[in-house]
Amino acid sequence: MQSYDITGLNVLVLEKHLLIRKLLTDVFREFGVPSVQSTPEPEKAWAFFQQFPADIILCDWCDELDGMAFLNRVRQDNDTPNPFVPVIVITAHTELRHVCEARDHGMTEFLAKPISARTVYQRICNVIENHRPFIRSDGFFGPDRRRRGGGAPDGPERRVRAVG
């Protein structure tokens, strides 16, 4: 695995469970990241996002926290400070339909619970190494959902690429 200096990142964590939120905060401190904002409340996370230039967001998705609504807001809201920010969805909902739903809401990476420092770092490396262009189409704005080569389709199925 490639080694990256992530000490300059500003990280926003929206996580319902205190122990996981603390684990994530501690992991980022161990990585040397001094600037981590965390909360279990979507409205507070939105306020942080409005005032805090987040380089990456880690977003919980569970029965008690609608991470997809927050992700939609980050990507689609008229007042979003950065609709292109990488968002890693963290959830115990790991069935294919959940992964596809998160993908279709514009997530950048998916991380299944339980998590570890290694898996968090791997997802950050994926964000760095596998930058995907953003796509805007009817009902979707986010990273290109296609992960394999082949490029954008031609003809009426092509999408408009957003600048990012």
C-alpha cells in the first residue's frame, strides 16, 4: 500500500455511535491529522461543513442516522460549500442493494463496519489514487459510478461531466 502524508487534511466525521466516533478521531490523531470535527447530529455536521473546509467526510448510515440524506445535501444543496468533497460512507448495511444505493447517492467510497485504522487508511488511499470525474445527470450528481475502464458511453447515453 502506498504511503501518503495526510497530516494536512481537514476531516469531518458524522457518526451516530460514540465509540466509533472516538475511534475515528483517535485514528486520525494517530495519522497526525490535527483537524477533525465530529458529531452524531446531521444538522451540526452541516454547520461544520459550512464553516470548515473539509477535505474528506466520513458519514455514518444507520437506522438512527440518515447518511444518505446528508450525502444528498452535500452533493445537491444550493448552499453546499463543496459538492465535490470525497465522502466515505461507513455502515453495517453491507448488502449489495445498500452499496448500490450509497453509490447512487454520490458516495466516493464505501466502508463496512466494523472498521479499523487500516481500512480507514485504505479508503483514503483509494480516494487519492482513484480520482473519478464527477457526473451530472437527471437525478444524480457525484463521482462517476463506473469503476472499470471503458470511459463514458457515446450517443444518447452519455453524461455531462462536471468540472471538479
